[in-house]
Amino acid sequence: MEKGTLVEFRVQGDRRLGIVERPDGKTRWFVIDERGQSYSLAPRQTTYTVTGQTYKSSEIASFLEEVKPYLDPSALEVAWELLVEDGETFTPEQMANLLFSQSDPPACYAAYCLLSDDKLYFKQKGDAYEPRTAPQVAERKHQLEVEVLKAKGQQEFLTRVEQALKGEAVEWGRHDRQRLEGLEKYAALLADTVRTGVNYDSLARAYPPSAPVLETMTLLGRPTTPQGAFQLLVDLGCWSPYENLFLRRSSIPIQFLQKVLEVAQQRLDFPPIDSDTNRLDLTHLKVYTIDDETTTEIDDGLSWEVLPNGRERLWVHIADPTRWLVPEDELDLEARKRGSTVYLPTGMIPMFPEVLATGPMSLIQGRVCCALSFGIVLGTDGVVEDYSIHTSLIKPTYRLTYEDVDEMLQLRVQAEPEIAAIATWAQRRKAWRYAQGAISITMPEATIKVKGDEINIDILDDSPSRQVVAEMMILAGEVAARYGKAHNIPLPFRGQPQPELPPDEELLLLPAGFVRACAMRRCMPKSEMSITPLRHAGLGLDTYTQATSPIRRYSDLLTHFQLKAHLRGEVLPFSAEQLKEVMMTVTSITQEVTMVERQTNRYYALEYLRRHPEETWDVTVLMWLREDSNLALILLEDLGLQLPMTFKRSVNLGEQILVKVSHADPQKDMIQFQEIIYQEAQTSPN
């Protein structure tokens, strides 16, 4: 190239003009830009050469001023309309003649700039350009419009994000919600650190963020990790700092679809015809429903009566939600998808829409309610001597809490002899079951409730009233299973294999109480489900099914569908194979529900302990998790919590010690305790 030739080259993508100064070796040239900065360029690095005259670096600025008047991108559309039909290629110089009727260097360079920047009408072909076809231009216009809208939407979203971060009220749009949902899914991966034990860094590498998440996090200067996404959602006010990631990571539906809610309301407004036209009228019986004060789904009630022959009959009345359903309808399939009501410290997620579950499906005091009633006559030893099952009408008389019933039993209230009679039969029934080999393992059980920012942990009291209700529910389950077995009805039978408990001499070597109970619990096999009867060793029953919580457990609902159809003399809604298939699906779902409930309870237990770092706790060493590293399971007796602890000294099973929490991170599922020595405990304010 001649010295003084004006060339264009790029520096980090930006246009730059320079003057050829001198050769640099055999193939390269030194070029000086308008600032006097020198560059060594190979021929391929120059993107355009201005021909016709030579220049000095001091003339570059004035040259660019001459170019500016020509830089009107709209001129290209006119040129494209003239050239598109022929489709021939042309050079920047030819375009300059067409557009400006000029061919001097500034006009030619301006034509080149317009063509090289154009993404719509023309495309480069070697050193020349050719017009795109009309369909190609139409498609590219559409793409550009989409990109513009996307960029606009992105900017508007980021503006709303900034407002939310300042604490201002923000109304998120539909596309915003999609972005936020992407962040939520990414942040929910934190639950996997608990489930799999993978640390944060490994998790971030294993699950890279999606493009929208990466874009959002990068633009906001946030770390592109699940933890970073979690904190962003908290800062935006979308999530609580205690957001239930286990629930979000699960497949459990949190809300009901609008269609399902509409169907529920239709059932309420226009009740379906009752298929059970011959319900037994039991409205004359006194019916007691016994639940926690906060219970809203009331699905069981108890009655007692004296028969003409002087014998006594117990009645266990169970709510009849199938009165409002048809197998495989929208409500049934929704309940099947959920598997059960989910009970969390923060509240419950019902299996049915609340408008039905807490309304006509429940046994409500003072109202005539549809029920499935089990009438049972026991022998003096507690064995079932006679029973019958009826679709019925009942009228619950009293809604009682467990505390109410405990007080009535303690005071021996004469006005309600039914309560004392039911309790007496419950005791006989329990004694009979233990005579049949039932196994009792009593360990403290924590109940955790979260209201607002407050966490409360109490120990579930195994009071006489709770034992009464539990025995009556087990009794109804045995009767339902016996009926199914006698009539060859496929039901979701439940069983438990006979455990191989430690021999008595081995148990006697362990400290009495919780340590022995823990050792026995480890030997208890998991319960099983089958469409044919099974023995339930833990309950001491030859056959058993669950039938007493059809509003809250789908397997109980299946039992109702099958029993009621048989009582009507109809074909069973589920064949053995169909029932087996449904049970497999429901079992998988309920296992996930159980896991989420357990993980959520543990999270709030750790959060409760994190908030009480100065509290001292009495604990019992229950069992070894890894004896070689002094890792044991301890029981915090005041809270009913069982957690791991690593000891720095040798301890014995059953040993009672004082500890404090030294570190707790609920989100990472980490808890560490330190032992409090006796002298320190003496001076502790607790």
C-alpha cells in the first residue's frame, strides 16, 4: 500500500481510521490513527481502503466530518427497493453513485459504513454486497422487532427489580413472572444440598443457570449461584428468608388450579345425587368428634350405645367425602395427584379444596352429615365379636378437643357416660392387641408450629384422650379390613413384617427408657401395602387397612370407594390390577410428602435452636451413629428432638449431659453442639 493511504481497521470491534506510514516486515504495515497511536496491521486486519488520494493523520477528523452528512440508514431502504428485483451484487462505490450521485472518497466510505452496519436489507458477498430477498427482509424485520421488544421488556423488568430492591411496591407482569419463576427454580436447588449432601460450590457447577437467570443475575451484579438467586428473591420481597425450598423442589402442588376450584364450587352449589339411597339414620346417637383445636378437616366421630340385650356397641363414624365424588372425576384425580394433606409447621396444604374439605365433607357439629359408620361389639377381652358397616346419616353432638376429653375423664363427668364407656373399651382393646403381639415404642415427639416469625416447639402429649381416639381408629381399620377379606374385596391393606427384636438379655444391657426404645425402633421393619390382606405385627392385627381419614389420605379414600360400592351391591370401581396401579402412584407421592414434612420440621427445629444459642439443653445419648468417631444421636428431652452430635470425649449410651448450640445453619442442614461442663452449668442463668 502507498504511504498516506487511509484505511479502516477495528479495535475491539470499534471502527478506527488510520494512515499507512511504513512497512513492518514483509507483509505488515504500521498505521497511525488520528490520535497519533501506531498499530502494526496485517492486510487481513484492514476492513476498508479509501482510494483516490492520500491523507495525513491530522486530516482524519475532517474526513469523518465530510462523511457524516451521508450516514442516513433510511437511504438503504430506497436503494434496496430499486435493486431487489435484479438481485445483482455491487460495490460501496456503486452504492455511493446510486445513493448520493457522488463517488468521492467520503461518499464511498459512507456507503461502505451503511452497508457494513446494515443487518436488514443487504448482505456482504466478498468485497461486494447483494440485496436480500423480500421474504428474507420481512423475516429479519420480524426478528429485529422481537429483539427490540425483548430488550425493552428486559429493561422494564430490571427497572422494576431496582424498585423492588428499594422496597417500593411493584406489580410484576406476566413476562416478569416467568423470569422470577426461573430464579425460583434455580434457587430451589439449594434443597439438594440437604437431600444429597452436595456442597454449594459443587451444586452451582452441576446445575448451571438458564440463560434468562444468568442474564438477570449478571445485570444485577449478583453471584450466579442458587444461593445468590435465593438471596435476590428474598431482597425482592418475593420469598421469605425461611422459604420452604423442600416444598418448592418437590412435585407437590401448593395451589389448586382454577378449574378444580370451580368444580368444587359447583358441587357445593349443586350437590350430586346421593348414590347411597338407603343410609342408616343414626341421628339419634350422641356423636363426639375429638380433635386438636386448630383442626378444620373433621373426619371422625365416636358413639356408644347399649343394645336391647344389654350388650354395648361402639360406633366409629367416618366422614364420607365420596358422597361428593365420582371415581376418576376432576376432584378425585386432583386428590390422587396430591396423595394426602400436607402438614407443615407453617400450615397445611389440603388434599381437597377447603370449600369442600372443611365444609360438607367434614363432620360438623349440629349438622346432619353423611358418614360411613362402623358398628362394633367387643368381647370383654377386647376382641371383635360382631360388626356391621353402613352408609349413614349422623348429627355430631359435640366438638371436643383432646384437652376437653382428658378433663372429662379425669373429673368423671356423669352427664357424659358415653365418654367414660368409650375410654374403657379403648383400654380393653389396647390390652387385647398387646396380648396378640402388638409392640409399643414410646419416644417423645415434637410438634412444631410457625406463626409469623415465631417458632414454637412442644412435645406431643400421649394423653388418655389421644390413646382413646387412636384405639378407635385402629379398631375401625381392622373391621374395614376384615370386611374386605371376608368378601374378597381388593383394598389398600397395610401390614408390617414381624420384627427381629434384640433378645431380652441384650436389651437389659441397655439403659431403660429412651435408649431401649430407640434400639427396638431400629429393628422395626417398614410397613407394607398390598391389595391382599397382610398381618400388621406392630399393631398385633391379622389384617388392617386405613379408612378413618378419607379427607386427608387418598389411600383411605380408595377404601371408601371400594367398601361403599360393595355395600350397594355394585361393581367395584377398581379391579385388583387397577387398585394396585393407583396404589403404586399414590405411595410414591405420599413418600415425597412425608419427606417434605420431615425436612421442613427439621429445618424449623434447627432454626429454633439457632435462635437460642445461649440456652442450655438436657440431652440423652440415644445411640451411636459412628462410634469410631464419637458421633451419636442425642435426644433433647424438653423439645422431643433427635439430632446428631460429635463428642470430644468418651460417653455412654443413656448418659445425660448439658449442651449448647455452637453452630446452626438450617439452610445447609448443619447443627453442632458443645458440651457444657458442670461448673459452667452451675453459673448459667438457665
